[in-house]
Amino acid sequence: MAVVIWILVALLAAAAVLVVVSPSTGENDNPWRAFRRGLQARRHPDAQQDEAARAASADPVDLSLADFLRATASEGDGYLQPEELVEDLRTARERARTARERAAHVVRPRRDHAGTRDHAGARDRAEAQRTTR
């Protein structure tokens, strides 16, 4: 008897989840109507669903990997061009060198000096305000 009760509780919980999670189409559609509409669409599919079913039921084509690669091989250059790669590396090296040269000319204050300078400036301003009073 306990098993039957637990099965009923599980079914009620599943129904509650379906009601809460069911997508709303915005036309006052309840889950039961959505279920019936889906069942009706399954029994009487439209043209797009018929076409998809026909495409899925088509016979597969037996083709070995070698035959497939032979049939789809393309003539011409591969994707990687060594000349382009060399040129890209050359321009990247040139950009890195010029960026490094520009960075060498930038004057940056050291943090330990900048902190003492700020404190000294604040101290000087405070003394200046005291003397003017």
C-alpha cells in the first residue's frame, strides 16, 4: 500500500512540475491544451514535418572514407601559406620591437618615491594653511 501512495505522490509531483515549467504561448494556453495540440500535430503533421520525416527515412549512402576524401578533395593551395606566416611573424616582431623602444622612453616614477612625494606635498600644504591663519 505504501508503494502505491509513493507512486501517486511522484505522479502528482511530476504533474506539478509540468504545470509550472510549461511554456506559455501568450494566448491563455493551459498545459492540457498544449498537450492536445502537440498530440494532434503528431497525428496529422504539416508539410514541413512530412518533408523532414521523408528526409530522415531516406536510405543511407554507403561510402568509404577514402572514397569520400577523394570525391571532396580540392585542388590548389592548402589553408596554411608559409610565406604569409613568415610575413606575419616579421610584422609581429617589428611591432614588438617598436613597442619596446617606445616603452623605454616613457618616464615612470617609482612607487616608493611617488608615495613619499605625495605625503610631503600634503604636509607642505597643511603647513601653508596653518601659517596663513
